[in-house]
Amino acid sequence: MHSKKDEISEFQENGDACSRRSFIRKSALGGISLGGMAMASVEDTVAHVTSNVNRYSSPSDLKITDLRYAIVDHLDRITPIIKIDTNQGIYGLGEVREDGDKRNALRLKSHILGKNPCNVESIFRALKRFGGQRKLGSGVSAIEMALWDLTGKAYGVPCWQLLGGKYRDKIRLYTDFMGETDFSKLVPRIKHRTQIEKFSWIKMTRCFRIVNATPGGYIKTTTDTLSEKGIQALVEYFSKVRDLVGYDLPVSADHFGASRDLNSMIRLGKALEPFRLAWIEDPLNWRMTHQLKTLSDTIETPVLTGENIYLKEPFMKLCDAAAIDIVHPDQASAGGLLETKKIGDYAQERGIGMAQHFTGTAISFMANVHIAAATENAAVLEFHQEGEEIAQFESMVNKTGDFSMVKDGYADVPIDAPGLGIEINEEGLKENLHPMDKSYFAPTLEWNTWIE
């Protein structure tokens, strides 16, 4: 990621040669290259390109028969998982964003029963009016996620292929440090994450804790405004971070608490410019387009926002105004896979980059991996899990292909795994059910009819 003063990152046949047989032989048939099959029969050619289609599934006859949920306790957060079942025995997995309400998805069940899950965009268009900003869009997003998983499994292809193909084979991850004010604890954690686990991008999160720990860090006016002491505390903090990791490693900054007023952020942004941060995150309310535009025009550090925005239209407004430098959607509340790709594509057309927000389980993570693979300007994906948390993270699912979820600070893009590339690990998921609700995909008959 560069600062804003740098660049933010056939043939045609005619006559008899155009016969149906020649066309089928030489075309890509859905984007799959036929390579050395030019001399094969039409029947062999069709058999080859459809060899990965799930033989237990007839995609055109698929029908949604059920939607159930399980709630897991992940990183001390309530995270509802949904499973959409079909008449052919295959299912799709989705995830309501962390601390979201399972009912945001369940209340939409009556709208999808009997539908063909492969008609993803049609179903999404019918459902999206029921979502809203922040986590109110997470029910719609969870269903969209599960529909793509189902469609990929039905056709035997990864979700990134359904989204148009991939730009990359590995997805770069950034790791967070939650506002630790004690450097004797922070230094070994950063060293372990960057030197042992080999993450090549870090984010210093909950920066308000640094200010809160500073006497006189705020000035009481009409709002809690950053004082010079508060700004200096953050300058000293990031100075220590840069002394530790150097200037080649991207470092981002997030969570400024009550200090998020325009004047404070201008003063802070200018003070932090010597540390060449990759971005300053959510410095102002994302609805304040004019204020974000003023801030972005005033400071050198790139401005990023978007984790609580639902649907592409608000992002389009921000991009059209050149109010931000990087969009930051969370697909689990932004509208799902295709909507998030559309957000990234729209941003790219306006010279704006994309980083992806993520705080959930392996289900939402894999959805993000497929989006990042299929979106050209997707630079980096958030990853919180650390140490033993990674084992818990991976234990709730089984991979259906040969790929690494997290290795050396990157995630592999599944090549040989259909859908999201995962299935439920029943034992692992049951071990992580939340104490408030131990249901394990129990029947949800009460949601079969529409409830206002």
C-alpha cells in the first residue's frame, strides 16, 4: 500500500469452420480452457469440462428446503453460523457477523424456501431491502454467502471462479494488536507475529487506549477533543513501533474513540505523517462525506473506512467524492461475496484501493479469501487469531481441498475445492457452541412463514 502522493496501488472463424462442432471444441465452455482437447470428440469434450460438476446434484433442479443455525463462541464473541439445505443433500454455509443477531437471517427463511440457490443475484436482490447499516445487513450477507457456497458445490468449482476468476493464488493477511500499552508485553508479541509467524503487515488497534492511559489526553469541549498530550502519546507510541519493525513493514492505525472529530483528526494525521502509516482507519463517521474529504485532502496518510457499511451505494458516494483512499468492506455485513467484489471494482475504477475487514470464523474468512482472489485491487485481509486461537479457528471446519488457511502471513486460494472449500467439522463446531444457545442446527419450523 502506498501513500496517496504515490500511486495507490481471438480468433474468429467463418464459413464451414464455424460449425457447431468446431465451436464447441475450441471455445472455453464456461471459462475452462480445453487446451489439448482440440482433437477430441464433442462428447469427450463436454464430458471433460463438466467432469467436476457434482454428480449428486442437478443444479437446475436444486431447491432450498431448510435454513438452520448454530451459535459459536469465537474470540469471546457470539457468532451465528447458518446452514442452507437442499433437496439434493448438498448444503451451503454462511455466517452472521460477530455479535450479530441470528434472527437477521432466520426471518428471511420464508423468502428463500423452494428457490433454486444457484440464482444467487436474483435472491439477493429480493432480500437486500431487509438489511441495514452496521450489522443489520449481516443476515442478508450470511444467506448470500451460503448461496455461493451451494452454487460452487453444485457445479464443482470454487467461488472465485463463479465471481469471474482469480487475480492471485495467495492472499496477504494483516494482524492486529489490541491497543496494548505495555511495551514489555507488546514487543514479544509483535516479534512473534512478524518474525516467527511471518505476518508482513500489522495494525495497531484501539489506539484510544493509549490516549485513555494519558492524563489530560482529552480536552472537554462540546466533544472530547484530543489534547496535545494525547497526540504526543500517540506519536511516542508509533515511534516505538517503527523503531521495532522498521519502515519496510506496513503499519496501520485504528480506533480513536471519542476523539473522532475533524480538527483532532487533522492534527493527529499531520503528527503521524513521519511514520508513513499504511492508513488511518475510521477517523470520522463514514456518513460525514464532506469531513472525510477535507481530512483526506489535508493529510498525507491514506484514509480508510467501511467496515460497518451495507451495500455498495454508500461506498460509491465516498468514492465519487474522493473522500477516502481505501475502501474497507466486511463482506459479512456489506452484502456478501458479489456485493463486496462490486465495491472493490467500483473503487478501482476511481483509483481507490481495497482492504478487507474480518473478525469472524473460518466460514466468513474463506468467503473473504475468494473475494480477494477475484478482486484486482484487494490488497490485504484482516486476521485476528493468534497462537492457540488459530487451531480453534481451523477446528470448526474441514477443508475439502489441498490448501493452507493461514501460513507465513498468507492464505492460500483453494484451487481444487468447490464452493468456499470447507465443510462442517461436527466435533469441532460442537466444542465451540456458545453457552447461551447450544442448539446444533436444530429445526427452525417457526421461521417457515413470514413474520413482520
